[in-house]
Amino acid sequence: MREETRLVTLSLNLVINIIIMAKYSFNKPQLYCLTIVVFISSLAIPSDCIRQLHQETTRNHATLIVFGDSLFDPGNNNYINTTTHFQANFLPYGETFFKHPTGRFCNGRTIPDFIAEFANLPLIPPFLEPHHHHHHHHHHHHHHHHHHHHHQVAYGYNFASAGAGALSETNSGLVIDLHKQLKNFKKVRNHLKAKLGETERDQVLANAVILLSIGSNDYLSPSTLFASFSPDQYISMVIGNITTALEELYNKGGRKFGILNLGPLGCLPIVRAQNVAGGGDGSCDPRANAAAVSHNSRLAAILLQLQGQLKGFRYSLFDSFSAVLDAESDPTKYGLKEVKSGCCGTGPFRGLFSCGGKREPKEYELCSDPQEYLFWDSIHPTEAANQISAQAMWNGPPTITGPYNLQALFHLTS
């Protein structure tokens, strides 16, 4: 059933592999958790008990730990030596929600921002951000400019870096790859041990929800490594690195994982524009989508396998691929109007990655109504699209996010 295709090199070097479109579905029943809230009257409780109670509350609030790429990067790349291709710390990025650029590749909030909000957590700042203003009840800014600032149990940590892939070779030297993100996590983990002791640190990590968005860049801007392998072998390497990362996080105490599969890469404005440049009609690239489908079916299989092998491993897999295709086929259902073109960029479908005028080319157009667009720039979703995805991840049915949704994962106790 497989049609072997010759490796055609698009200027984006998209992986090509025509495969059987394997659609997976979740058959685990959704788990609903009952949270029992106990109200404690503060009458006549000595202040040190109050303090202890306050610490317990902090401790038992699940932490959010984020790894990944530009879909999740809150601005870590502002602090590394890289190019503007991997940065978004200039307008109009951030204009809709923050009113200034933060480093997020969006007009506003990203998926982790919404998940934090749904979980009653504050926004999780970039791990590399020098100021310490994201710890429990520390509303004043400190101005120590050293980079590793985990002096307390924070509400969360975000290690994500735009351009990162599962393979270290992807955008090598310009991004914080997944392996390096894990090293940063280990620093935090060691710090938490010093701070809390091992038992309590392990409890924090077991209750934490770990979000991961990785893989798109391995296919959208693959290294020279790509040419040396068949598409199948290449996908196996990407999946292999994701598997290793999940096992590593499990071995270091992580138990609850929220994972995005790859969206339809062939439908990104940058890829449609590529199609037009090659004399096509601007439709989705079937080879890029086939690569995503193949990656996604293997990812689903791996997660099922890990759940069987690793005691206490629980996950929520969001079917980003189906969600985006559904939005593209029925935009009004989601309150969207434009699902093919970016809001910010230039050229066909605004598919040239020029948003903000700090990359090539220098000129760009900006739409007036980003809330009606699926794509903010040539590659990344709008805040509106991120909110739709985050909501589905939070309390969606097992057909779109399963076997657990994130709300259920947050409530699970180890």
C-alpha cells in the first residue's frame, strides 16, 4: 500500500513520505475527578500554623513545567545568542494582549498561558528571564541578573525555545534543543532537592503537569542529517528522541504529561506560499501532511506503550492535527474567518516570514482583525487559535484529547 516517492527537495526540505493516513482514536473513558474543598476557619489558629497551612497549599498546587518550541516559548530566546528568525521580541508580536512584545510568537497568549490560567496559576515566565518575579507571592521585582533563579518552589518553569527540535541537529547552535532543555530542568530539580529535601521535591514533580510541543521544526527546517536517511528512518529518529526525553522525565520524577501532536504542517501559510512559488495553487502540501500523520501515529503508539511500561505514567495527547484540519474546514464553528493566510507577513498567504520587519523581507502587512485568523504569522497560531486549542486540551473529550484531559491530569494525585 505504500507508494515510494523520490526525495524532492523543497526549499523547506519537507520530509516526503506518502503513507497510509492512519487515524488513531482514544478509547479510554474520560476520568473525572471530584475535588473536595475543605474550608478552614481561621479563627484562633496561631500564625505559625497559618504559615504552615499556606506552605502546604503552595506545595499541593500542581506545578506546570513546559518544554518545547515556538508554540510554547514565552521568551527564552530573548536571552540566547541567536537570529531574529528565532526571536519575536519586537512589535507587532504581543500587541493584542500584552501591548508589548514578550518574545512569544503570537499576537497574545500561547497555549501554556491559557493552561496556566485554567489551572489558576500565574503566567509561567521564561526560565532564562533574569528577574525573580514569578515566585509565590513575590510581587516585587528583584534585580539580580544571574540566570538561574529558582530560590523557591515556583508555580512553574518554562524551558521552551523557538526553533527547537527533538533532534539536537535541528537549528543547532541557534536554539535551546530538547536535550539542553532537559539539562536546565535537571538544574531546577537539584535546586528543589536542596530547597525541599528529596521526598518533598519528588512529590512536587509527581504532581506536576509537564507540557511538551516538539517535532515540527525537525520537519520544517531539518539539518543536513535529513538527506542521509529515508523519511521513515528520519521520523523514527525524531520519535526516538521524544521517547528518550519522556523516559528521562519519568526517571527524574515526572508522572503527568500533556503532549501536542504535530499539526498539518503542509497547510501552514509558509508552506502554501512555497507551493505557489513552485507553480502550485497554494493548497496544502500532501507530503508534509503525510510526514505529520506518520509522526503522529507513531507518537500515539509510543505513549500507549509507555503507559503500559511505566508505573504511574499518565498522559493527555492533544490531536492538534485533527483540530486544525477541522478549523480549516469549518472556521465559523470556531468563530474564525480566515484559515489559510497569516495575519502578519507578506507575499502569497502572507507566507513570507517577515512579520515585524526584522527578518527578510523587511516589509510586511498586518491584518486588522487577528481574532478572526487561525494564523498570526506565516507559521504560528493567533491567540484566538491558541485559546481554542487550550480549551480543548483542558476539558475536551477523549476523541480530541485523551485518554485524560489536562483538567483531569491536574487533579490526579500521586
